[in-house]
Amino acid sequence: MKTLRASLRIVTWLAGLWFGLASITVAAADTQDTTPALFPHEATYSASMSKGISLSGAGKRSLTDQGNNVWLYRTEVRSFIADIDESVVLLWEDDRVVPLRYRYSLKGLMIRNREQSIDFDWQTGIATGKYRGKSFELELKDGALDPLGFQLQMHQDLKAGKRDLTYNIIDKGRYNEDRFAVVDDDSTINTNGQTTQTLKVEKVRGEDSKRQTLMWIDPNQGHLLLRLLQVEPDGSEYELKLKDATIRD
């Protein structure tokens, strides 16, 4: 049961915030245009736990153009423990993610199914949703984001040169403020036998927090996430690595 709980934790971690940070964005072909552009893409990632234990399953992230500046951003995780489907329909407007409809579903064996929905009505300024069967309603703050769309916004902001990032995210019926910072502009990692210069990004937590999340992002390849490492308070480690990526223009 302990192994099952640990495996479930990493699966949900993949499809939640940490896997979500694995988005790919690509700069516009016109090098004189510094405006971040969105391009359709698909990427898959594998994960491992402490002591190199591999997890059975794969996570896929995709961004597809729906027309009229509307995009579908989606994460799918399939494993022997749980299946997760997370998506947001968003409007890309003035270099910003404007969420319209967010959905999350977790289903598996020997676990309680979890679902969350958020609908953003920007005309009335109200977000309505449901989490674990309970409805909620919140007043929309300027720039409010969902648990998935903010991750796409973060990569676009990094591409635009920002180095300290804070977002107001609606999740589980309330607002959360999440902050990220580039802690090293010239970090080196070895991937597939090649040395790559990356941006090293950390999730900023309180001084007393013993949890650490680090990301290595390649600024020369569309700000592609190459590696992610999370260290838990008990010292256990979860690692995420890119397996494959396809970018369509």
C-alpha cells in the first residue's frame, strides 16, 4: 500500500503543476518580432522516483489551434494506477492567456476519483466551478488564470525575458499566488550525451519549506523543458525527463 501511495503521488504530480510546467513554446519565425507566439505542439515525458525506480506510464502534453485565437491546451497521463485528463480552452490575446473553460479528471484503481471544473465569464467578471462535488463562485481578478493555463503563460513570459514571475491562480475554489524565479541563466546539464546551456528555474516557497522544485529549460530550443526535479521534505526525489517532442507550424 505504501508503494501504491507513492506511485499515485508521482502520477498526480506529473499531471498537476509539475508536469504542467513541461509546456513547449516556439518563437516566431520573424526574428525582428519579439512578441511571443503560440505554435501547435505535442510532447511526452517519462518520470522516475528515488533510487531510479521507473514508473509505468507516460504523460502527453499538447497545444492545438482551434481558430480565432482560441487554443486547446491538454495533458493526458495513462498509467497502471490512474488516468488523468486535464484541459483548458483559452484565448490568446495581447500576449496573455485568457482562460475560458478548465476541466480536470483523475480516475484509477483503489483511489477516490477527483474532478474539478472552472468556467470563466469575463463579461460578468465571475468564475464558477465545482470541486469534489461542491460548487463555488469567485470574482475574477485581472489576469486570473487556471491551474493549467498559467503554465503556458509562464513559458511565454520566460521567452519574453522575464525572470521573476507571479500568478494568481484559481484552484479548488480559491485563489493561490504562485511565484517562480530564474536562479541561474547559464546552468549546464547533460542530456543524451550532449551538454546543453539552460535556464534554471525554481518555484519560490516560504523560508521554512523543505520542498524544492527545479526546472532546466533550453532557451535555444523554444524554451523546452529538458528536466524537472522535485525534492520532498523526507528527502525523496521525483524526476521528469523529456522523451519526445513534435512542433507543428
